[in-house]
Amino acid sequence: MARTMNAPVCPVPSIDHVDLDVAIEAARRSVGLPKGSRVVVAMSGGVDSTVTAGLVHAAGYEVVGVTLQLYDHGAAAKKTGACCAGQDIHDARLAAETLGVPHYVLDYESRFRESVIDQFADSYLRGQTPVPCIRCNQTVKFRDLLQVARDLGAEALATGHYVKRAVGPSGPELRRAFDPARDQSYFLFATTREQLDYLRFPIADLPKPQVRGAGRELGLKVASKPDSQDICFVPDGDYVTLIDRLRPQGRDPGEIVHLDGRVLGEHQGITRYTVGQRRGLNVAVGEPLFVVRLEPETRRVVVGPREALLTRSLTLEEVNWLGDQDSLTEAARERLPVRIRVRSTRPPTPGRLEMDGGEPVVRFDEGEEGVSPGQACVLYDHETADRVLGGGFIRSTTALISKV
């Protein structure tokens, strides 16, 4: 009787399988400097920045790790996944020891408080929806840390952000990362051309599972560490308590008013509300109501039906332009087609950029829901929505429905 032989089973690579040599070579191409060049790596203690340091070191560069201590708010300093404090600083130091690279911890608490936390609290008092990660990148990390890197004699500053830096005909360009689920280009729109010339993003072409796989291959203990969640200085997600402590006037009561003028109730602080919010209004009129706008001068929370959230256009302030100058000139002459992103969790949508009396105005081809002053509006190229052309912070909005 013939015996049946089982066919050999080929192992199927796991989702986090990574060819370490390929990842190292990608890091080398990203840095693009001669081997042995000094590169400062911003090490927050998380997986991404730690693996970045490991790959850059393995690619033959002289790595110097720098960690910024940004805050120490009791539980935040002990909570795993709350970057730049407590346990994460310890993890960064341990990773540097494992790699055999020098590591420095810089106390930036006061700078972070002034540039990020205070601005965060003040924005809520103004009825805005701030994005603190953008302010942190814009100020403490890419302004102050970049200067530290230069002072240390480095030829580049590398970070663990998921975003691409490409060199185009007019210089360095900012592009979306390989993995759209991890792309952080929205948070880096305020990066200037000068900063982008010095920055490197070595893991831009890797999906997160492969970043973890590379970490394990490099012997880094943080490879399985959970991702950080929430705002780093509000690790429990309770931003209202923080704002109440920093800006007690945010608890001043006011009216909840319908778009038609009816007073529906009273609230206990405008900082408890954001545009688009539905839950927690504690008013009932027989239809779903949403926060349409906030009026900090009168402390009124204005509510209405969902269609009232649709925005037709918006104006920008603190604009940073990374596109070609010709395209900005085109916007001044006629409407420039762009893709618009007003939240990091939403894909870019089609619209136009135009200049109205020298002021940048962004118009959506279709109404966009839940757009709030204080948010960032990031503009991408129209055809592929891959390249970041620039962006700014939303100063004002115009509703799609004129009656609101």
C-alpha cells in the first residue's frame, strides 16, 4: 500500500514580519547622509521613536538620543503610554543603553506649559477646538529641539513620525506616509521649509506591525509597548478637569440657545462643549440637537439640527505654505483645486483655495460637517492628496445653509 506523503508546509509570514536589512536600508535612504554622520533622534520612550533610533544606529550613523521631559502631572507621569514623562523617560534611557548610544533628558516643562498647555486651555475659553499635538510639534519639538540638535553638532534630527520627506525640484516636500491609517501629515503641516530641510522620518515607509517587528529584531524591549492614547498631558481623557484647574472662569454658567432663538436650558461652562457635540446637552425638543457654535463673549452654546453643522467655507490664520510658489500665485489669481482635511481621522475632501483681499479662504465642493475655529485645516495636492501644500488654523467658518 502506497504511503501518502504530506506536502511541505511553507510558513506564512506574520503581519509583523520584517526584513530587518530592508528596514535599515530604508532608514539609510531616509537620512541620506554619509555614514558616520551625527543624527539626533527624538526619543519619547514609545515604540516608534525607539525603533527609529535603532534603525538609524544600525544604518551606520552616530546617534544621539534626546528626550524632552514635558510635564509631570502625578498619574500622567506613571501611566504607560503617556509620552514624555515618568515611565517613558525611563524606557527611552533603557533603549539608549541597549543600543549603546548617548542619551540626554532635557527639562522642557515650563516651555511646554507656556506653548502647549496654556494655549490649549485658552483656546477652549475662546470657544475653539485646539489640536495640542500640532502646537507641540510646531514649538517645543520642531523649534526648540531642532536647535538643540544643531547645538549638538548633528547634521539632521530624526523622529518617529509617520510622514514622508521627499526632495522635489524646489526642495524638500512633505508627503503622506505609506500606511494611511498611521499617517501624521495633518499634525505636521506647520513644519517650515527650513525645518523640513533638517528633519528625517526613517519609518515613513513601514506599517506599524513591521515597526514593532523591527524593534524585536533589534532587541528593544519597548517593541510590544502599547501605543499612547488621548492627549499626552491628559492621559485619562478628562480635559475639562485640567481646564477647570487652569482657567476656573471656564465654569461660568450660560444659556443653551436654539438657532431659532429659543432658550432651551443652562450649561455649567462653555469649555465643556465642542462644535458637533450631541451627547451631554441635557435639553430635549423632540429632535436630535448638536452644538453648532460657541459664543464665548455671551457664554452661549448654540444648538441646532445636524444639517446646521455643514460648513461651506472657512478662513485661515497662521498659514504655513509648503507648496510651490506658482500654485500660491494661482490661488491669488483664481481658485486653486486642493484636497482639504479638517480632522486627522477624515480623508481629504475636494475643494478650492482662493485669496480674498489677501486673506486665504478655503471652500468645500460639498459641505463639511463639524468644522470648528481653532482646528487645523491642511491642504493637499488635488490629484493624489499625497503632498502637503500647507495649511493653517481655522479662524472663522461660513455655514452651508444661509439661514443658520
